[in-house]
Amino acid sequence: MKIKIFISIFVVIWIIILSRVYYISIKSYAYYEELAKQNAIKTEELAPLRGSILDLHGRPLSVNKLGFSIGIAPGLSSSRKRKELDKNLDFLVETLHLDNKEKLRKRYLKKDSPYAHDFVKVIDFIAYDDVIKSFTKISLNKNLKIEVSSKRYYPYSDLAAHVVGYVGKANAKEAAVDKIAKLTEYAGKTGIEKYYNRALEGNSGIKKTNVTAFNVELDVLEKKLPISQDVSLTLDIELQKYISQLFKGKSGAIIVMNAKNGKILAAGSFPEYDLNNFVSGISEAEWKALSSDFNHPFTNKLISGLYPPGSTIKMGVALAFLESGLITAKTTIFDTGSIELGNRKFRDWKKGGHGYVNLKKAIKESCDTYFYDGSLKVGIDRITPVLERLGFGAKTGVDLPNEFIGIVPGKKWKMNKYQQPWYQGETLITSIGQGYFLVTPMQIARYTALIATGYGVTPHFVDKVGNLGIVYGKDKTIMSRKDHRYLKDIRAGMYEVANVPHGTAYYNLHTKFKIAAKTGTAQVVGIPQSEKRRMKESELEFFHRSHAWLTTYGPYKNPQYVVTVLVEHGGHGGSAAGAIVSKIYNKLLEDKYITLKKH
């Protein structure tokens, strides 16, 4: 009986074993075959080469410098293999004449792990010329892997720095949401590099290879190359170089924009900085010097610099006056040099005043008292909506990151912001572009184009992405039919600013054709009521001097370009920027960007 039981158990066990063998060898064959394929086939993503940024004529503003990266075999961080690691590091230092062994060691130890199968990259980029003589020697070292690599390079260094922007090491947040940034370890940080980052990154490729259990490549099964595309700008880098020279030693901003389509031909935020310093990481000393500069080189003043618009806003306020129906182009006041409201005196910039003033003369001579008087009649509730319609207090839509919207002050805004009522005195100072009012140079340029043509355009820097052109439409709904009639009187005032004696820019502009202009002086510090004599800008300490605006369009009868200039602490717009604007227009004519009608 015992023998029968033992034989039965023995048979059952063998049946179970045989069933399991059958299942594994026959039934699970397909499953394990697929699993084996996965183990034997290595799939690798191929990083794309970042697209170039080109100017209007195809000149490269941002390119890739080719070189090499070097990795060390994994698994050398354990205590028993440290000597082998040091041996390889010494080899690299000696062969390539490096002086950063400890930095390379720390990087290796940080990235290596017992589970690592790929070579640990210790050098991201080393120039082609620095490696090529030792390329074979390094390649023969089985513990080193040398691969082609690239590094972003800016041929014009600091030129158009705030527009072009720069590329830097991708942070954890960028790598988490962008698989290409995770793959390349780089991402656009500012300017066009950031705004068009996804387009410039391109698409990754793929490589499938047969490998052994030791990760040795046997053959390539499939290879799909990565795709990249260039971005072409509307900028002319030679004109950019020209305006940069004109602005040397000054801080502020310049915009040269096509008035009819919003294409920006040149634009600068000054001072600028060398973009190449940021690709691999800037030194602490360089960072400190730049960040502590009172002229704020890191601020993109084109779109993120906020300034009182000063008298450049008077065309928009004049439009609000005319739209109200309470003031016409012929309405005249007599200016004695100030206006009193309550116990405060609001002074004109011209002591003694301008005498009899209508709308055209008010723009021509930038008469503050005319706008004080008109704003009291019309009221802030009628002025604010018009200024908002003209694009203030909103983004222009320009293709740069971190654009600021500025402030168009009014009753509702002040209550929301400060929980305080609005005072009539604030209406007066708003009407001349002071007080809470803040704008960007890009907003002033767009607004000037709107005054010049009667329709809105979107300022932009990019013309094409790859072979695909970008088209921006015109907004013809901003101005009504009545507005177009009102614009004639406003433009006539701007014409006289530049072309008639006593115009605020008349003595400072020397263009080869007629243009229209408006100056502006944006106060940095207020003038106390106790100050009997208004101090000259030259008498103030430099950082207390007013910012100088000059915004223009030309030719007057056939507006083609807008040139807007802001000189920080420049004082008066005409004297600070008149020569710069004149030279830019004459250059535009010389380079055939502006064409004059033959009579």
C-alpha cells in the first residue's frame, strides 16, 4: 500500500513538472520570444541639432558650434574601482590639457550608479580643434566614449541680445514637460530662443540596434534621422549694428518697425550683454557685475521696461477729446503757463505759457496746460477707454516672452489697486502721461503706427519658421470713420513738431524727407510745489533726470516706418534722440527700405 501511495505521488509530481515544462517551452514561447527581442534590441532616441536663427538676409545670428562630448564607462565609482576612474581622468586631463580633474570626478560620481549601462558624460562640449589631434588616442581607450556634440554660439555676441536671446542648461521643470529639452539638456531661456524654443528644437530621431547582453552593438536595425528647422527674422543685423553704434554709452530702447505690417527691422534694449557667456554658465563675478548695474542690462526694455509715456500720449488723449464732442480741433484756450485746481498749481513745461493754443499747436509745442484744461472738461471716464482701445494696458502680441502690459490709470483701476477714490488732479497728470501711467516702448511704437496709418498691426520679429511664412493681419476696427477725420488734425500737429519753428523737435531733426514726430519727457522724480523755478534737466543728478522719448513715423505723406526711441535719463526727447532718429531715417533711405514718391 505504501509503495502504491509513493508511486502515485511520484507520478503526480512528474505530471506537474512536465505540464510546467510544456507550458514554458510551448505555450509561453511567443511571450518569451518577444521578451528576448526586447532584451536584444536597443532603442535609442537621437537628439536633433537645434535650428539656427537667421536675419532678414539669411545671416546667422545663432548657430551650433560643432565639437565633441566625452563619457567614461559606468561602474567605476565603487571604492575598488576608484583607481581605474582616476586613471581615466588623468588620461583625459593630460591628453586634452585640462585643469578641472576634480570637477570631472564630481560630475562622474554624481551621475554614475550600479544600474547605469551607458557611458557617463563628464564633458558636454570641447571644441573640435582641441580634440581632433588626440581623437584616435581617446577612441582607442575602451573606458572612454567620444561623440559628436554641439554648443550654441552667437556670432554677433551682444548685438540684438534681448531679441535673439540665449540657450542654457534645461532645469528640472523644463526637462519634465519637454522631452527634447530632456534629451539635449538645453532649452531657450530668453528672447526668440525661448519664444520659438519648440520650433528651434526640432524633432528627435530614433536608432534601433541589436546588442549583446553586455550592451555591445551588433548591427543597426532601423535609423530615423532627427529633423530641425531654422527661424528667419525680420531683423537686418547690419542696421542693428548701426543703431547699436548710435546708442553707444546710453541706456534705453530703439524700435524701427514697418508701419504697415508690424515687421521690426531693428530693435535694441540697451545696454546689451554677450550671449555666449550664458550658454555654459556665467561666472559669479560676471553675474554680480551685470545684475548690480544701475542701467539694468538684463531687463528687456522693449517689452518689460515700464516708463511714464510723458507727452507722447498726447495724440491719444487728443483723440479722446475729439471723440467726446466737447472739444474740436478749433477749440482754443489761452495758456499763461499753469492751471490751478484746489490749492495746487499744475504747471506747463514752458514758463509764461504758450498763449493762444488749439489742438494742432498743443501737439506741436507740447502744451501741458491745453491738456490739463481739456481733461477737466472731458473727464477720465472718457479718456481711459480710448487709451485702452489704442493698445495701452494690454500686450502688443509681439513674439517675445514676458511682455508687460503697463498701466492705464482710471477710477476703477485705482479702486481695485489701492481701494482709494480718484481725484481730479490725477486726471490732469494722466492727460500728460505722468502719474500712475506706465507703458513699454513696444506699445508706443505700435500706437505710433496706428496714428500714422489708421489701423492696428502686430509688432513681430519672426518672418518664417522653416519654409513656412508667418502672416499677421491688420486690425481696421480700432478707428471709426470719425476717428480717421480726427487723425488728420492730430497728424498735422505731429508734422509741425518736426517741421515748423517752435515745434519741440524742429531744431533737432535733420532728415532728408519730411517725417512726423512727438517728443516726450517722462519725469523720474516729482517737482515739489515749493519749487518756484522748474530746474533744467542738466541741473538734476543723472538718475533723477527725466527719460526722453521721441516717437516718429515717415515719410509724412506715405508712412512706411516708425522709429521710436527712449533714452533713459536723457532729459528732453528732441535733444536726446533727434540726431539718432535723423540718422536712422537717412540710413533707411540709403539702404532703400524707404522709397520716396517722384513728383
